[in-house]
Amino acid sequence: MTDANANGYAGRIAVCPGTYDPVTNGHLDIIRRGARVFDKVVVAVVNVSVRKSPPLFDADERVAFIEQALADVPNVEVLPFDVLIVDFAREVGATAILKGLRAISDFEYEFEMNQLNRTMAPDIESVYMMSSPKFSFISSSGIKEMARFGGDVSELVTPQVSV
């Protein structure tokens, strides 16, 4: 048994951060797989992203979409955040940041973020899962573009998002 984390929970906690705008089946796959590895996964929904365009859905909507899609996974909690991810990880008692990788371009970005995070918080590990092949081409930005031009995204996102 591990010592209790900052929030009193004795277990391995990971945060899985993202904008989730919108949440995709690829995101959900990584979170579900992470929930089998960690005792608890806190899905951290970015309130405002500094590197992307304004969100299609507000933070409360994105939280609700994810909660509804993962209602059957008891060790997942979904929370909005608007601080550095390492600070948020400490707030929830996490010792790991869980991320999914689809392609080389994801690796390049995540490698840079990992180095910055390790500089600020060497006690918090970054853990990467490769996307499942059937989800490796799905991105939130691609989904938004398809939807804007009338494409059918129903196979790529939850029913609530595709409405």
C-alpha cells in the first residue's frame, strides 16, 4: 500500500489533461485504458487553452460529455482546471500525467511538454499510451472541421457530442 496522497487517497492517481473539445472516442479509449493501470484517473479539462482557438463547447459541457461517456468507469473523475498541469496534479494528489500519442507529431509536442513539466515537478512522471489503431487518425480539430462542413462524425465521438 502506498502512503496517502495530498488528498488523503492511498493509491496511484494520474491526471489525463486535455481540451477535449470535443471529446473523441480516441480520448475515451486512452482514459479507459488508463483507468485499468491506475487506481484513479482524474480527467483534467482545460478551461482555456493558450495554444488553440476558442473552444466549441464550454468547460462545463465538456466535463458533462466525459462524465456521461465514462459513467461506467468508477475510478474516473472529471474536473476542469486553469493552472499549470503539474500544479493541478499536486492539488489532486497525482503522481503521473497520462497522455495518448497518435503520431510522431504528438511525440514531438509531448516530449517538449515533458521536459518542461519535469523541470517544474521532477516528482511527477509522464506516462504515454499509444493510441489504438482504430483511433490513431482521430483528432478534435479534425472532428470540428468535418462537422463544420457537414461531415458525419457520429462514429468518432459520443452520441451527445455528435448531435
